[in-house]
Amino acid sequence: MATRDVRAARRYAAALFHAAKKEGVLDVVEHELDELLTALHDTPVLKEFWLSPLVPAPKKSALIEKTFADRLNPITIGFLNLLINKRREELLEYIYTDFRRLVDQARHLLRAEAVFAVPPTPDEEQALRESLQKRTGANVELRVRLDPEILGGVVIRLQDTIIDGSVRGSLERLRERFLQKA
């Protein structure tokens, strides 16, 4: 995505965030956008319609109103219509990502992923969550994923930071040290 589009997506996300926060519907709008994006991903015809520059804006807006008016908050409907009228439909996913980041910041929430070779016990998972919360000073939403290729230990992804405590990572670092000395 072009730098110009990234900036536009951030501006749209910030505007949506402030409007939803002002109306007290952050959670609602976040959930609705998530469901809408899921529907777009799961329904190729709908996605093609949404992204098509050949479909006139009034036709898209009419479909949104007809299909979602009774299921979506007016803030969400208005925002989708704004994207349609500005012909920026392709930015929806990027806007949602940035919107979600803003909502997480407002909640003091960090989303983390922990990759284990074998399923952790509930106590291990809770201890890891508490350790990350203590380290970051924020609430941590921890998603656990399994990947036997890491051999053991854990790899943690916390925003832009990766903490590799896996056996595989340790072996690779050890190999690199041996190769540097050789």
C-alpha cells in the first residue's frame, strides 16, 4: 500500500475512533467492522462488489443500507457510506487494523501471541500473561498457538517485538556463535 494510502487509512481510522468514542460505541463499531471484514473475506462475490470501481457509489450505498441498516450502528453505516462516496473502499481492512490499535490503546490492552511446541498448562499460560502485564504495564490479551517446529520453550509476539525463548531459536543462536568463531 502506498504511503499516501497509509496516511489516509490512519486519518479515517482516527476519525472513526473519535466518532465512536464520542457516542460510546467503540466496542460495537469494532465488532461490526470485524464481522463485515469476515463477511467480505468469506464471500468473494460481496468482496468483488465492495471493491469494484465499476459499481456506482449510490448502488453500493443502497446495498449497505438495505442489507445492514437494521444490524449496524448508524456510526458504522455512515462510515461505510463515507468510504463509498470517497471511493476508498479498498482501505477498509487497513482502517480497521488502525482503528483496532486505537481502541486497544484506549483500553490499555496489548495483544500478544505465544507460540509453544506443546500445549501449556493453564498455570503456565496465566503466569506468562501476568509476566507480560507486569513487564508492559498494560492488560495483555494472550492468544496461544502451537508449532512443534520450535521444539520447546516459547516464542512471544508482542506488537512489533518478538521474544524468542524457543529451543530452536537457542540452537540457531548457538550455531551462529560457532560459525562466527570458526
